[in-house]
Amino acid sequence: MAPTRFADIAWPSARRYWIVNARVPACLLNDASAFTARDVEDQALADILIENGAFARIEPSSDTRDGLVIDIGGRQLWPTLIDIHTHLDKGHTVERGPNPDGTFLNARIATANDRPNWTMPDLRRRMRFGLRCAEAHGVSAIRTHIDTYPETIERSWPVVRELREEWAGRIALQAVSLCPVDLLTGDYGDRVARTVAQAQGLLGGVTRPAEGDHAATPANIAEQLDRLFTLAARHDIDVDLHVDETHDPLAASLPHIAQAALRHGYKGRVTCGHCCSLAQQSESDIDRTLDLVAEAELSIVTLPTVNLYLQDRTQGRTPRWRGVTVVHEMLKRGIRVAAAGDNCRDSFYAYGDHDVFDTFRQAVRILHLDHPLTIAPALVGANPSRIGKLEGHGSLAVGQPARFVVFNARSLNELVSRPHADRIVFRDGERLVTQVPDYDELIEQDEPAEAVRVA
Ligand SMILES: [Zn+2]
């Protein structure tokens, strides 16, 4: 029989059906033990029964399936994915707050200048736009950092709570407070921790001073971190930090974070994003830090597209390094690492579409996650699923809602080689017909009075 053309597959809309001949990376199966026959890319050929919107059976392929059977001809079937580090509140401000030279310093300044425009309607519009893009691309869980400054906290966090409710069942939304950690020292720290706890969020921050870029670690970093962990522990909330996002090897807050996590009983409860400068330190310093990271069970998130864009940027000079942290060395030690999208069409990163599959494709190239590609899919699937305790996202498991994506590719090589804009996304066993929103939808419409109440 001639192989089925992707465009000719009749996607089901039924309470019960089998998808057969699905090629699944073993690292994206919650339980791969039954799949003893795997190909050179550690992929399994699976038959999947979907019943009442959930995965009822996930088994090695056989030719004895009953009822409605959809043969996808050995094409890739993935769980819906997780973008574990984003900034939905900054997204799509690139025209309004342009970065004149693309550097980190000017990104910071442009964002601060634009923040007064972040009214509640403006935040809702841009964040919804981002969520709709992500959903259309097959993302079902997002952790977003939220700029949390005295002038924005009252606007951003109510919008986060509202959107989390509005999107429940479509995209699981986690939120992390973001401001320089030295801002948390006074009463404001109590206010931030309270706000975050009420919204069931994570306490975050960036380990650079309020008035400056990432540079040499401040002398009182341990004190600042003690304050942050004390606040987190008081409300029993997890921690997610922006760490050492610079080429400067003197920026070395990561080992201090590991030590603080151990001091405060936060083993396994802390995520650190970026950690770029670690890659610029000596091998012995890297080793020492990774020992601590492993001991404190810190999770690491690498943001390859944004690191590539922002790091080593000087106008008129060709960049000499890729900006990413030491991912292979971390994985080798068993440290949990995820890759995520970070900024999208704002002053920190001018491009993007909230498509973590695109982040994955770029991560493979930027970080050399290939030859073999075996474990690369876990960085946007199973690993962030564990980091965010996001069961049912990023990994296929019996009993979980049937959220998955089918790509017109058989091998991982075919998968990584094309953007796959024609991928088919399923939610609760039903094909999503949603498309990415038109950019027109970002245009400000007539807004309610609350828009003008902002000082
Ligand atoms: Zn970030």
C-alpha cells in the first residue's frame, strides 16, 4: 500500500479511536518500559488509544487494533510542550519600545520606559495574544515571569490571576515575580511575597543590582538571598531566578544560590535561568559550581535564542560566542535542564512567536544537542514537566488528557529540519482548529476607563 500523504489523513472526531504507527521519542513517554524495540534515535513505534478525551492505552505498535483506526504512517507524535521560562507581560512591545542597538543595557532601559504603558487592558491584550500563539503551536503549559515593581504590581498580578482562570484547561499558566533581588530587602519584599502567594505563583528575582546590569556578584549576595528564601519559606512557595545573564565571569551568583537553597531547606525547589557566565569561567570553577548545583538539586533553564541574540553584542562587531550555559556538562551530571523561549518581540529579543518547538529546533543547533538527537526533545517536554510539576504536559501518559501534536516528519532529523507550520494539535482528544492570531489584533481598540487611571 502506498504511504498515506499527510494532507490526506482524515483526523478523527470521535469519543474512541486509535492512532497507530506513531513514532514517539522514548524520552517523551512517561513509561517507556514496554517499548523494547527502538530505533537508533531511541524512538518507539506506538499505537495510542484515545477514549473520552484521555490517553487510554499507549502500547508498542501491532496490527490488531479494533474500531476507528487512524494510521499516521510512522510520523512523529509528541505530547503538547511546555515553555517553562517566558515573559508574556513584555511580549509584543517591540514597536512601542524599540531597542536602539539590541544590547542588554538598552533592553532594560527601553522596558522601564515602556512599563507605564502596561495598563490592565494592554497587558490582557498582549498576554492573550501570546497565549493564543502558543496554543496554536502546541504549547499547553507556560511559566511566565512577571515584572513586579511597585508601579506595576497592582496591575500585572490581577491580570495573571484572571488569565490563569480564563485559560484553565487550555494552557496551564504559572507565574513568577521578577525584580532585582535587592528590591526585596525592605517592606516591598513582604508585599511581593504576599501577592505571589495569593496568586499561587513562584518567588523570583534577578541577581543583578536594581541600578545596573549583570556584573561581578555583589558582596552581600548571601544576605540578599537569605531574605528571598526567608520570604519564600514563610509562604511555602518555590523559587525561580534570573541568574548571571552576562559574559562577565565575575558574575557568579549561581553557587551562592545553591548554598542558600541548602541553608533554607529548598533542595529541589529552585529553578535558575540563563547562567551564561558559568560558560566563561575556568573548568575547575565550573566543576565546583556544578557540584553545588547538583547537591542543591537546582533545575536549570537555558534560553538559547535570547542568549544568542543578547550576549556578546556590540554594534559593528561580530559576536564571538553563543551566550549559552554549559548544558552538556549539566546533563552529564544528572542536573535537570530545560530549554525555553524567554522573551518574544520585545526589547530583549526582537523576534519569536511563543513557539517552543521552534525554540527546540534552534536549541539543537545552538547547543549542539545532536549526534545523536536522542535526549534533545526532553528539554522542552519531560524535563520542564518535572521542573514545573506539570503532569500531563510534555510527556505522554496513560490516564492523562489526550494533548498531543502530530508532525509531518518520520525521523527526528526530518522534524528538526523544517518549521512544521502544518503540525496538527489535539486537546482532550479533539483536533484544535485554532490558528495564530493576526498581528492586527495587537492594535489598541477603544478601551475601558480603567486604561486611563494609571499614574
Ligand atoms: Zn527571562
